[in-house]
Amino acid sequence: MSDNGDYIIVAENVNKTYPNGVKALRDVSLKVKKGEVVVIIGASGSGKTTFLRTINQLETVDAGKIIVEGVDVTDPKTNLTKIRADIGMVFQHFNVFPHLTVLENVMLAQILVRKRKKEEARQIAMEFLTKVGIADKKDEYPTNLSGGQKQRVAIARALAMHPKIMLFDEATSALDPEMVGGILDIMKQLAREGKTMVVVTHEMGFAREAADRIVYMDSGKIIEMGTPEEIFNNPKTDRLKQFLSQIL
Amino acid sequence: MRRNRHTLLWNLAFVLVLVGIGFFIYKSSLKINYSWNWRAVPSYLVYKAQQEIDSPVQGIVKGFKNGKVVIETIKGNIVAFKVEHPTLKKGAVVDAGDEIGYNTSYKAGPLLMGLYMTIKVSVVSIIMALVIGLITGLMRISDNPLFKNLSTVYIEIIRGTPLLVQIFIVYFFIGTLFNMTRFIAGAFALAVFEGAYIAEIIRAGIQSIPRGQTEASLALGMNYFQIMRYIIIPQAFKRVLPALAGQFISLIKDSSLLSVISITELTKAGREVVASTFSPFEVWFTVAALYFVVTYSLSLLDRYLERRLAGDE
């Protein structure tokens, strides 16, 4: 444990095979320091989203270990609700609650999980809705919002829990092009503020600008890992070179 | 303008068809020599009851004042009794226990009492059926084989046997075993039957909510109960409201079968009235109309709720 003291996430030899026989993860090991921004890139089906989802156990693993804040989340005896509350997650398809207003979306889990009083939850909700620039829509239902606005609500909802880690799963992939910039700006600001972030994205500009470290995955394996400088300007493997040539 | 005229024409045709059907029924009844007697029907819904008023004292009727009969007792006291329709004349001598007149009041007739019983048994049954349906519906989508298999067996058996047989089994077997009243046994039998259908409706509703809703809730640290209570069921409920309303309407109609275990609901009341009036046509048409009033009100309520809930999606 002591040698992992600086790390907030430690994944060791994580393996997962889907019921249909597809090997999604092969011996994935990754350590994330507190305050670090790790961006995972790779082609579709490379296992990057699956790996991200194992961190808060939306996806179980077949073998290996994932320690988050000193808690082994892969241990069946672990109380996952407690650790999940400390891990914020933003999804590709927003997953805002359509039957609740924007404000209620951001308040609900604070009240149920963090046991905050309604008034306190409302204050914190407004603080983060203001931060993501959507406070004026607080009484709207999500159906009246654009994709970009929904994603802002989803980010505020996650941040209002005061998570220690934020996971972003292709948070801009389902957005109209003109909405992407605004969401990336929010993510960059969070990175500057020192939030620990693990980000799965196809936005290479964001990776280059905001990442402390970039992880390149292919067919369920981590192929290369390094600073943006190393990954973009000095790729070592052919696979990464090929991937970059296709995407840039 | 032309379109409007056509709509009007077809609506007129609709009314004509209805009148035609009514006329056909009337003509047919003439053929079988049926004499219609609609005038008897209202008194089986509401009737004017006479309540005899007896004098509690001995004395002489002195007169009438403000709807009261004033009596001077043999001891010389003056007492007054409220009587709407006095039957005695001034100066009449009364003994204690003699009738001095009667009051009238409107009372619900057997058909209205039957309707009340139908509504009562249906409401109790709907509440029980919702609870059963919700629990079984959740069991059905559970990963636990015990819950899953139990609910599947329950649903298959209930859907595969006639309600009438189930009512007999519940009343004669379970009812006797647990010493249930007729009413409870009847409401329970209905609830167990409709619960199986409601379970399937609720299961389908819950499964129609995108997986992402559960994942987002899990990621926020919510537990299974909270996710169901605050995220999934409210959304599912809205989606299945029309199907649920349909099932409730079925339940109200199916409650007519409870007449076989001598619960005097609307159908049994109808049978009793027919037995005493020999006017089956009028009574059964009335009974049908009463059922329709209840089910149609429910249907309107459903439409109202659907419109109100539609606001946020």
C-alpha cells in the first residue's frame, strides 16, 4: 500500500472478457496521481470506455485489482455506493433525469447520498450550475435543453457531489459541433483547478492542451503512455503512429 | 368549408346509426312481447323511505307548530315532536307507542348500494393489486433466481387459469384457511389476478427506461432502492399509465364475477332486482350504464393525468 500512497487510482493487471467472448481488457495497469489529468485515446473498440467504467465498477472485471482512494473496488465486499459518490462521471449521452428539473437533477443525489439539507443542496447546485453557465435554466426540464446544455447539467450534477475524481466518457461525442468547444472549456477549467480527471475522448486538441499524461489503448491493451509531447511528437510504436496519422 | 360539411354529415350518420340500433332493439322486444317498464327502475336507484314516528308519551294532540306535533301529556306537560307528515288530527288521544306520523328521506336503492359495493371492492382491490404488481414486477427483473422464478410461476399460473376458478379457490380454500370475510376474500382474489397483469405492465415499463438512467444514478452513489424510487419508477409510471388505467378498468368489470361468492355488488344487486321486478331488459341496461359511468370516469381521469404529466417530456 505504501508504495501506492501518492496514487488515487491504482489499476493492476485488469482483465475483462465480455460474455460474447470479446476480450475487452488485457492486463491493463494504470496509476493516477492526485490532481493528475489522464486522457485515454484509442480507436473505437479499443477498450478505453470499458476501462474507464471499471474504475467506478459500472463494469466488473474478471481478474486484476482496482484501488480507488485506498479502497479495493473490485472486492465484492466493498460498499460501492460510498466510493462511487466520490467518483463523478460524465457520460456520452448525458443521462440527465428527464422527469426532474435542471435544479432537481443537481440536487437529488446530494440529498439522497450526501445527506445534505435541501437548502444546502440548492445552494451547492446553484453554485455549480453558475459555474457551467446554465443557472438561468434551473427550472427547465431537460427536454427543453440542447445537447450542450444537457451535458452542462450532467457535469454540474457530478461536481455538486464534490467528487475526488472525475471520469469523462466521450463527453463531447454526441454533441453538435458548435457545442463541443463550450464543454471542452469547462473540462479544461476543471483540469486547471487541479481536479483529478480520467478522460476518454477523441478530441486530440483537448488531450494535447489539458492532459498531464496520455494513454493510448488498442485491442484492450495499453500500448503507449506518456506526456502529450511524447505521444504526439514522438510516438514509439507503429500502432500509435498509424492511429495518429488517421486521426490528425 | 366542404370538409366541414362532410364531417357534419358523417356525424349525423353516426347519430342515425345509434338511433337505428335503439329502434331495432325496441322493435325486437315488441316481437317477443316484452312490455317495457322503465318507471320502476329509478326507485331501485334512489327511493323515498317512510319512517314511522311513534309517540313516546301518553296524551292529547294539542296542535301543530313549525312542523312539530305538540302533545299535552296526562301529567300536563307540553312536549313537541318533529314530524313531517302527521297522521293524527287535533284532539286525538295517543298512547305511548302510537304512530303520530312519518318522516320521509331519500335512501339509496339496491342498485346504487350495489354500485357502492363495486366501487369499494374495486378500490381496495386496485390498491392491493398495485402493491402485488409492483413487487412482482420488480422480482421479475431481479437477477436473483429465487425472486425471478417465484414471480414467473405466479404470473404464469394466474394468467393461465380462469378468474372465476381463482375466486372459488381463494374464497373456499384460502378464505376458510385464514378466516377471511367474503369482502376481503373477494378483493384479494381480484387483486391477485390483476396483480399478475400489472406486474407485466410494470416490468415492461421499467425495462423501457434507458440503461443510462440507472448507470448515471449508480455513478452518483445511489442504491437500488433510491434508483427505483426516485429515478426509474416515476419515469416508468408515466409510460405505463394508459396500460395501468386499462387494467384498472378491467378490474372494475371483473368485479362483477364476485357475485358468485354472494358479494352484493352491482351485478348481484341487478340479479336481485330482476328477480323482484321481472324487468330484465331495463335493469341490465341500467346496470351496464352504471358500470360504464365508473369506467368512463376512470378513463377520463387517465387522460387528464396523461396530459398533466406530459408537461416535462
